[in-house]
Amino acid sequence: MAIIVDKDKKRRDIAGACTELLLEKGIKNLTITEIARTAGIGKGTVYDYFSNKEEIVFEIIRKFIEEHQHNLLSRSDQQTSTKQKVLYLFDFFLSEYKSYEKHQDVYREYLSVTLSTKSCPMLEFNSECSCFIKTILENIIAEGIKKGEIKGIAKRLVDGLIKAERGYMLTAWADGKDLKQEFKDYIDTLFDLIEIKK
């Protein structure tokens, strides 16, 4: 009887086994041989699941995004304000939790690959991630409008919020500064403008 392999789970397992290796070596210095050794599989098996090492970074990022969404949902309920949900969504950048440091280090590696490579798979993955985050934020804003917490014009801020968070994050990493409070102040100012005062 043939053994049935769950390919998606196997991809996640291989990528998960390589997270620390990626952080230690960086994507540019990472080799398929090291990936195979770390995951406890043959080089050929790596290629059964990934076309290249960049796809492993995609898989790690996808896993982190799923974990982040689960965390957002577990921390929010009907009483959670729209502003707080937005802050939870951007907790990846704003958080002081040590557990997010690894996520941020992998994300830096991902950005390094994104900015230095314009391959179609890279662009497609980046678009997929952006659409996923945008959809979550659109839903948060739409729910806030429906509950009467914020003005309808707030839906026009979705793209700007995403770009602002990425800009603050990249600037913080590039300049070695902590811009978390500045980003929180930015969110506070936006909500001062869009919240419906009761």
C-alpha cells in the first residue's frame, strides 16, 4: 500500500525546520545542501517541494502571516474597538514580544530578496501577502463603520495605513531607530480624525 504524503504539510515542515538556518546564514548564503541536511531529507526531496530557496522563505512568511491572523482573531471580540483591532493587525511591527523578533528577522530576509530580485514568483507572493493583509484591514474598517465607531471615509485610508506601517518599519530597520511610538501616534491622529465622537 502506497504512503500518501500531505504535500502542503511537508512543505511547511521543511520550511519550519529551516527557519533558524535562514536567520543564521541569510537567504543569499543559504544552500540547498544545508536546507536538506537541516530538514533531514535529500537534496532531491527539497526540489520535489520547492523550485528554489526563495520559495522556502515564502513558505516561512506564509506561516508567520497565518499565525499572526490567528493571534489577531483570538485577541478580538465584538467589544474590541476598531482602533484596537488596527493596532493588533500592526502588532507585528509594534509588538515588544520577543517571539516576534524571529518573525521580523525572517521578514527582513524576505524584504532583502524582494528588493534585490524581481522574479515573477516573488512578485506574485508579495501581491498575495499584500492582498491578504488589505482584506483583513478592509474588514476591520467596514465593521467599524457598520458599528458606528468611525466615519465612512475611513475606508479610503486602507492603502495608506498599510503603506505607512511598511514605511515606518523599513525606516526603523534602515536607520536603527525605534519608531513604534511614532507609528502609534500616527494611528492615534488618524483615529482622532475618523472616530465618531459620542
